[in-house]
Amino acid sequence: MRFSAMWNPLSFVGYEIASKTQIEQTVRELYNSRPHVAATLGVGLAGLSAALGGAVWTGIAATLIVLACLIVRLVLERRFVARSPGEMDPKWIRLFVAGSLTSGFGWGLSGAMLLYGTSADTQAITMGVACAIAHGAAGRAYMMPGTAFYNIALMIGLMSIGAYANGNVIYVPAFLLYFTFLASFIVQMVNNRMSQLRAEQMAERLLQELTEKNELLRVANETLATKAYKDPLTGLANRRKFDLALAESLAAAGHNGFTVTLMMIDVDHFKAFNDTYGHQSGDGCLQLISGAISDTLSGRDSLVARYGGEEFVVVLRGEDPAAAIAIAERICLAARLTSLETLPNAPPRQTISIGLVSCRSGTATTREAMLAAADEALYEAKKSGRNRVCVYRGTGWEEGEVLSLDAVKHA
């Protein structure tokens, strides 16, 4: 900030880079009347010394002047505090400047009166109080240096006139030297303030950038996690996701008492399909059939996953065994009705076989037992002619129990 700009009484250090909160806090600090209370007590003490030394009216007049200035500052502070929350109209800065210059004039006038025609003790107290007031104003000048310059200049200028009129000519160059010292101090304070604001602005920008990068990293991690559980060809869940979902479903079933159904699905004669129509058509076939399975299960509490190659698995939660069988039959039908004519070499429609097992609520079982039962049911479906649902039935689901097999054939 240039030195010439600092003399503008309305200049606010860092206004263009400070946040609204910083500006409001700074102005609130400027309106604080505590320093003015201390200044009034100091001048009152000098006025009392003058009265005791015989200059009664001088002491009374000087004290009344600073009291009037204090009242003005208290009224201004009260108005500022009572304003609407968040309101930071420029008028509050103008009011502060007016109040501050009024105080500077009052302090200077009372100081000039106390330096004229009073005792040496009174003059010594007055000089001490004036230096304290000037230092206090300079200490807060890093916020609005122009106001502080004029405030201090008014006080020192009027006191110089009083001292000169009293014959203390030496006070004039001393006051001038003192003002020069305070001016250099204020300039340094302003430079420090600007450096602080720039550092805070940089820190805030870096924090914002860090927050944005962390958010991008979070999204990237979520995307990677999604891909880690997603089959790239069909877009279904992969085997890793299926393993987690089945284990979680069985654990939840033990606590909440709902039925869990596992379906193992295999595309019939898929090796021959690939050999005849090519792997590109084979990939397209798997994509279309996986879409048919997902569409059939839409709206149900289920997970569809690609188990490997041409095999799919379904974890169905909350459906009783009879409903699960009906859903499996609809999946078989949906796959058989799916047209593959758009694929390379226009292959005919394809069928699937399903092995199904349901774990009734309240029945203890394991992931391995469920997989073994569904796999055995699928094997039976393929051995029985394919294009059908084969159900693994029994009264319990403990691993190793031999259960009967029923097959539902589709014409």
C-alpha cells in the first residue's frame, strides 16, 4: 500500500482481498470504546492535577471535552452493534472516521488547555497521557492508517499550539519528531497487515484447492471401487461382489428371518455357440441375456452377477421358495424370448438352465452349502435336457445333507 494512499482517512487496509468476516471483525474492533474510556480517565487525572494546582476551570473544561468525545464514541459503538446482522454498509466506515476525528480534536484541545498556564506536574501528566493515546491510536492504525494519521496529527498539532503559547517552544520540534516516529511505525504495521492478509488469502486458496482435490480423489476412489466390483463385459456385479453379497445376505437372514434364494444360471451350449457364430457374437449374447435377467428382477431385492464365462448367479432376498421358482421360470422365458438377430452372423435365440436353492428363514446354512446345492441343481438341469429350472429341495440346508431334486421343464 503506497504511503500517499495511507493518508486517505477512508482507506481500509486489504479491503479488496479480505473476506467479509475479516472486514466486519476489523470494523468491530475499530468501534471498540475501551481505549477511549482509558484515554478519558487519563485526561481526567490531568484535569484533576490542574484543578489542584489552581487551574480549576481549565481542569474542568478539559475533562468535560473528553467526556463529550467518549459519549459520542459510545453512541456510535452502540449503533454499530445494534445494526442488522451481516450488514456492512460503507456508512459505518464513514461514521467511524467522523467519530475518530472528533476524538482526536477533543483530545488535542483538552491537551492544549492542560499545557497552557498549568503546573509542571500537570504538564508532565498531560504529556504522558498524550503519548499513551497516540501510541494506542498508532497500534490500531494497521486497519485504517489515514484516520490514525489525522487523529494523531490533530492531537499533536493542537497540543503544540498550547505548548508554544505557554512558552515551551522546544515541545514543537519534539512533537514533530514524535509524529515522524509514529508515522514510520504505522507504515510498518500496514505492510505487516498486508503480508498477513495475502498469506491468509493464499492459505485459503490452497485449502480450497486441497478440498477440491480430496473430493476428486474421493470420487475417483468410489469409481475404482465400483469398477472393482463390476464385470466389464456385461456391466453386472462380478464374482467378488457376489461373494460379499451372498455372505452378507445369509448373515442378515439369520438376524432378520427372511428367505435367501441362490440361482446359478448357465447359457446352454455356449461353447458351440462361440465356435459357430464367433466370440463377438458370444459376447453380445452374454450382454443381451444378462440384460434380460436384470430386467426380470427389476424392483426386487436382488443381486445379479457374472460368475464366470457363460455363468451368472442371482441372490434373491425376501421371496418365499414358491415365488423364487416362479421368478426363475420367468428369467428362463425372458432369456428364450431375447432376440439375437442384431448380433454378427444373426444367431438364433438362446436358452439357459437354472439351478435354484432357497434357504428358509430360521434355517442355518453356509455360503459353501448354498453354492454346492445350487451347482448340483444346475448340473441336474443340464443333465435333464437344459432350458429348465431345477430346484434343490429339502427340510434343512446343512452342508452334506442329501436332498431331492425337482425339475421344471420349459417347452
